Amino acid sequence: MKMTFNILNQPAECCSTSSSYSTSESSLPIAIIGAGPVGLAAAAQLATKNLPFILFEKGSEVGANIRTWGHVRLFSPWKYNIDQSAKHLLLQTDWQEPNEEIVPTGNELIDQYLIPLANLEMIKPFINTNHEIIAITLKLNDKMKSKNRDSQSFYLYVQSEGEIKTVEVRAVLNATGTWGNPNPAQGNGVWLPEEKSMKARIDYHIPDVEAHQTDYANKKIAVIGGGHSAINSLINLVKLQEKAPDTEITWILRKNSIEQAYGGEQNDALPERGALGLRIRQLVEEDKIKVITPFYISTLIDEGTISIIGNYSEEEITLKGFDRLIVNTGSRPNYTINSELRYSIDPITESVTAIAPLIDPNVHSCGTVRPHGEAELRQPEKDFYVVGSKSYGRAPTFLMATGYEQVRSITSYLAGDVESAKRVELTLPETGVCSSGISGCC
Ligand SMILES: Cc1cc2nc3c(=O)[nH]c(=O)nc-3n(C[C@H](O)[C@H](O)[C@H](O)COP(=O)(O)OP(=O)(O)OC[C@H]3O[C@@H](n4cnc5c(N)ncnc54)[C@H](O)[C@@H]3O)c2cc1C
């Protein structure tokens, strides 16, 4: 059964049963897909600008991706984690503003900021959790048809409780992130059936080792990956090793030298991130962790325990006997829902094309990512934008503050304020040290 959104009342029950409803395009809402920090910042921006919007989140709560790593401490303090429009709205309520110098965990980010934001009266009625967007298209045209493209509204196909409904909107901000779509263990990026068949013994996120001790205590574990997620996983495993001394920890990376994984350490402008580098160096030097680098994994084999085959010093070797793997090799965007739209992504990073030269980790360190806005994020499909961490594709350097500026600029443009859309209103922390090692969060 097809259903059409009723614009007059954009309630949490988003989709009216009236298929005969008609309205002018300008009064249609703007759709935000994904209630992560960037999707919610877009909602705050649109509420502030008095533009109608509707937000769809496939998880059962806002910040659903972050909740999966909620036990992990971020590296940026509150002052970089709160969108300015959101802050302005929250300060008009009895919200307790967190101390701006403190670095929250993922759970604190959700509970102390995202949930209060989502509960604001000008935002809450327009959020639909447990609603997954499965496709976006133009009202009348498929991707091939060029006639009248720019004057058409969009149709979203929304799945909820086993039903698929259609919703008509004026513009779309795809803020669906990449966290749910991890890279495999294999060095060449290919997902093989062998790896998929072992998924029950492989974590693709940062596991809460303390809460699930029996999975890791006195086991032989390999952590794969050279970024902050891997470092967080390793530090948690070492904490467990102190209580369960037979826990064996192997760190497998592709870096030419382990020094490259330590990052800026004491020179990092984000001290929490620098501290991760300092701590992991210490643990490696104390032999708490066995390091194998550069190692290029070619396949995994299930031999009761997991064997890892790969190239090390130009020779193929097999590392045997692992009970579990933690694969923290980053994540990649899934663009399936965009496939009936005309969109453009970079062939290397899979980021929005125009920002690729700013963020390609082969070229740039964290500190060199320039803030950018609507002009860089504009897609061939008019009024369709990919924002937030998804706009960076596979590049790992995304910061929430960058996403907040993206949606500030885009929502200004959609409100007709082209001058404001062009302005860059963001100062990022100086973190040029990242060029010496870890580039980005994970
Ligand atoms: C461990 C870790 C630590 C980090 N630390 C920092 C830090 O200190 N500072 C910083 O600035 N950044 C940090 N980041 C990077 C980044 O800011 C976060 O990943 C942030 O969550 C990205 O926000 P987002 O809104 O773009 O995407 P997400 O938070 O990933 O949100 C996307 C949302 O979209 C929903 N969704 C997905 N598909 C659909 C669909 N089809 N329909 C409806 N909803 C959908 C998801 O359920 C999710 O809620 C960190 C990242 C990680 C992984």
C-alpha cells in the first residue's frame, strides 16, 4: 500500500493514508535521513530557520550508531561536539550544559546532548525512529529521464514495522553515516565468504571488553587495524589482561613502522587523542601487545581457531590459533538508497567528489581538512546532499564540527540565504600532527 506524507501535520506518525493530498512544492518538508549528531544538527538548524522538516532514523533511538561504541571516550571535548544552533535552542530550556573542556564518552554524548536535543518541542514531533529509508527517487523520473528533473520533489520509501510507505519531500539530506558498514579484515578490501562465516568470532566495532569479559579473558585475540578504534580496543584488552594474565594480544597493521601508529602523542592539539598514542606506545614497549607490521592479510581460515594468512616481509606466512578477532579497519559508505538519483562520489575515497581533494588520507593529515559547505557538497541532483561522516566516504578524518558546518551552510542555502551558505563559520582545532601517523578517528 502506498501512502503519502501529510504536510499539514508532520507528526511522529509521519505518513498519512491519503494518496490524494496535494501541496505546493515549497511547503513540502525537507527530509533528514539519520539521527546521528549531524542529522540532529540539521534538524536544529531547520527548526531555527522555521523550515518544515521530517527526520527518519532506522534505529530505535537517536544516536543509534554511537550507542554501539557508547563505552568509548571521544577525543574531542564538548566545545567541539555541540552544534551552535542546537546549543542556542537547548539553552532556552533547563538543559544542563556540559563543561566545555571535558571529553565525553559516546553514551554521554547521546544522553547529555543528543537526547535532550531530540526532545525539544520544535524537533521531537518530526523525528521518526524505527523508520528506515530504503530508497530515494524523484517523484516522476527514474535516473535516466532528464525532463523537468530540477522542478520535481523527491519520494522517500520508508520501511517501518514491516510496511513500506512513501513520503514526498522538497529536499533530502542523507546523514546516514558509515559506521554500520565495516571494512573486512582482508588487506585488499574484499569481503570473502570465509570471513563472513566466522562473524560470530569477529568484532567489527570497539567491543565493550569489560562487559563481555568471558569472550576475551585468557583467549588469544588479534586486533587488526592502525587507527584509534584499534588502539581503543587494544587498551581495553590490556586492562582485562591485568585480571586475566593468559590473555594474548596481537596487533596486526599495514604500517611500515609501529611508530606511525602512535600519531601526534604529546603534540596533538586534541590531548585525549594524543594520550591514546602515548598509552599504546607504552603498552607495546612493555610487551603487553605483540605487534606484527607491515602485514597484508590475504585470507582467514577456520581451523577450529582462526588462522590469518598474509604477506609479511614479502613472504606468505600464517598466524595461527586465534580465538577471536577485532577488525577495526574502518568503514565504507553504502549508497544503495541513492541509486535512483544522480549523485557523484570520488573513485578513491568514495566521499562527495568535490571534498575528496580536501580529505584524501593519502595526501592530507587531520589538520589540513578545510571546512566546507553547500557549494562543495552540491550533487548533480538538485536539493539532494550527502552530509556528515558519510560525505567523507572511507576517509577517516571526519569531525562532528565539520558536519555541523556542512548542515549550517546547506540549510542556509535551502532557506534562500546564499550569502550565509557561502560563509565558513568554523574553526577546527589545529591538529597537523596527524600527518605523522594516525589520520582521524578510526
Ligand atoms: C569510536 C569513534 C570515536 C569518534 N570520536 C570522535 C570525536 O572525538 N570527535 C569527533 O568530532 N568525531 C568523532 N568520531 C567521528 C564522527 O564524528 C562520528 O562517527 C559521528 O557519529 C558521525 O556523525 P553522523 O551524524 O555523520 O553519523 P552517525 O552518527 O553514524 O549517524 C548516522 C545515523 O543514520 C542512521 N541510519 C543509517 N542508515 C539509515 C537509513 N537507511 N534510514 C534511516 N536511518 C539510517 C543510523 O542508524 C545512525 O543513527 C568518532 C567516531 C568513532 C567511530
